[in-house]
Amino acid sequence: MRSSTFLALACAGALAACVPKTAPVTATSSSDATPLARDAYVGAAAAGDLFETQSAALAQQRAQSPAVRDFAQMMIADHAATTRRLTAAAQSVAISPLAPALLPMQARMMDQLRAAPAGAFDRVYVDQQVQAHEAALALHASYAANGDTPQLRTVAAAAVPVVQTHLDRLRQLAAAGG
């Protein structure tokens, strides 16, 4: 739990670091919520999708459990779809598509996954995916509620149930031993 909290905080920090210094700080509701900047959301969401697809491709090659390999296949398909929706929405509001890049923590996680011994790979993959999906769920839910661009809020809101389904499945895999 501590590592998932750390990952969520690290992703939030990375997201905050992406917010332009000139981003407006205005209330969007009576709760005085600060809207999340669209460029920061797009960058963080794209990095998340990239991590999911790259780690899933590795899991398809190295996972020993058929259930983990099936989950990895679902990750590739679902995150390719969320990337397409994110890209289309970003382009519709004149955000130039950026080449997605992993956040530093995601790059470290990929290194750990590559280095995982064969007998531990499935557990490392599932544990990392739980952490990544908890952070992704927080990102999408937060942007859906407080984002500054309606088209991207729609994408974020559509991603929430997909990510929640993934997280639920991951928790089942973890309970079954990875």
C-alpha cells in the first residue's frame, strides 16, 4: 500500500510539474477546486498508456501464468483504444500530439520488470500494474471532475470505468497469487 501511495503521489507530483507556470488558478465550483491543466493531463495520461502497453508487451513474452498473459493482451487493446481517444480529443482542441514518454518512475518500473527473475515476473508485473492503475484511476477521475477542457474531461470520464475494471481484475490476479 505504501508503494502505491508513493506512486500516486509521485505521479501527482510529475503531473503538477507539467503544469505551465501561467496556468490559471480559478475555481470551477463552489468547492474551490483548481482545474487541472489539459497539457499536464494529456502528458500524464499518454505516459500511463505507454507504460501499460510496454509492460504488457513484456508480460506477454515473459509471464508464466496464462491469466497474466491474457490480462496483458487486454492492456494492449484497451490502452491502445484510450490512446486513440486521447489523441483525437487533444487534436480537437489544438493540442499537438506529443511523442509519449515514460515518467521517470515508470521507466524505473520497466527496468525492474525487465530485471525480474522468471519465477517472480508475474508477481512483479501484477504489483506494478496495481500501483499504475491506482494512479491512473486517480488521474482520470480527478481530470473528469476538475479538468479545464470539456473534450478531455469526456475522455477522462470514459477512461475511469475501464481503469477500474483493470484494477478489479488485477486485485483478483493478486489474490490468486499473481
